[in-house]
Amino acid sequence: MLWQKGRSSDNVVEDGGGGGGGPSFGGGRGLGLGGIVLVVIVGLLFGKNPGEILQLLGDMAGDGGAPVQQTRPAGNDGQTEFVRKVLGSTEDVWGRMFSAGGKQYPAPTLVLFHGGVESACGAASSAMGPFYCPGDRRVYLDLDFFEEMQRRFHAAGDFARAYVIAHEVGHHIQNLLGVMSEVQRAAQRGAAMQGATGLSVRQELQADCFAGVWANHAQQQLNWLEPGDIEAALNAANQIGDDALQKRARGYAVPDSFTHGTSAERVRWFKAGFAGGDLKSCDTFNTAQL
């Protein structure tokens, strides 16, 4: 991937720590490292998504629980510059698409952190992987995750890393389009979030499809893909499917606990977005066959 051809985004910052001890939950006490670990363990034991649990806790905290985010400009190392280039491309692609629809695109800020971070959705550790918080419209990424992708998931290559960033930006697009609000309202009405056809899976697969849409338009604009790049992104999607992750951890898959979709589904929806670069191909909520 000839990522140096991209425009560098000005919206990449580094977590500067602080935040007054983090968001408060019930009586003003922050969710510390022990609490984070407990949330992750409970999530794994009961097949829940730890990120969703932390987001729910953040919602319960109300406005008073929002952390004071302290950030500083990101450094100039190679990995950070790569992130700037990919995020800059997402800004250009989605900016043009929103403009074509007569709307302005409010780009997200991407926060680089190490080990743990406070967000409007609560405290999070790097073990959770990259995530998007709709409460502050920020993407959070620990750069060590890229090394883990290669070491643990055997997903190497620049475009595989770009896919991860584009997927989280896909959640930002969902937030702007009102998809996340619709999912939340449906969940409050009793619709199932987890499970092979649950709302969480459909939401994640749509973010994969949006990543494919971005990849299509970014290639048209920059012509920066090299042989093997698309395969690298598809391999990354394949390695982090719910079934693959559960089989790696437990030896078997439990579809009732799926939150992101199977490997085959994640590959399929990325390809659907990349094939035509059209948002209309990403309606994962009104299809029986995921």
C-alpha cells in the first residue's frame, strides 16, 4: 500500500492522561483498572461485548460522568504518520460523499493511547482493541494493536491496518446517519442485540461494509493499492470474525453470543462495499441473509 500518497489528517492526537480520575459511576467513584478487568472478565464469561458494557456504564453515568479528556498533538513516528494518512483519506472520501448529499462531514478525532484511556463511553483498556465512542465522536486506538494483529491474528500488511481504522470510522458514519440511535431505540424496545442475527452483528457488519465503500473511493482518488492489499484486508476481516475468535479461545463457537459476525460475513460485507462503493449496498439491517 502506497500510503504516503495520502493527505495527513490534523485530527490525530495522543492521550495525555488525567481526566480527574476518570468518569464516575454511582457516588462519584471512578472505574479503575480493577473495574476494567472485571468488566472484561464478566463479558467473556457471559458472552457479552466488554465495550458495550463499558458504554452502558458511561450512559448510566450521565453528563456528570464524562471525563475531561486531556490530549496533545500526536508524534511524528512512522506508525503515527500512517494513521494520519489513512484518517486523512477517510476525511476526503466521506467529506466528498456527504457534500454530494448536501451535507457537511464532521470528521472524528482519532486518539492514540497506550495501555488504557478514558472516554465519554467510560474507561477502556487496550485489551478491548480499537473502538469508537459516539458520546465524544472519537476513535480510540492503541498502536500496539497492530503488532498484536500480526502476532496473534496473523493479519499483516498496511491495508489490513487501514481496514481497522476505516471500520471504526464506519461507526462514526453510522452515528452521523442516525443508525446507532435507531439501534439503541430498537434495543430498548426489546430487540435482540447479541446472536447471529442480532442488532450488534448487523451494526458491525455495516461498519465493515462502510470500510469497503471507503476503500473503493480511496483507491479511485489515490490509486495507492498494491497487489495483495485487498487480500490482506480480507484476511484481517476473516481472522477477527466471532466464530474464529471463539474457536481460537474456546475450541468452539457459540452463535448466540456473536456480536460482530462470522469471518465469512465480515469478508462478504467488506467486499460488498468495495465492489460498488455505494452505501446502498450496506443495508445489513433489512436482509435475512447476512
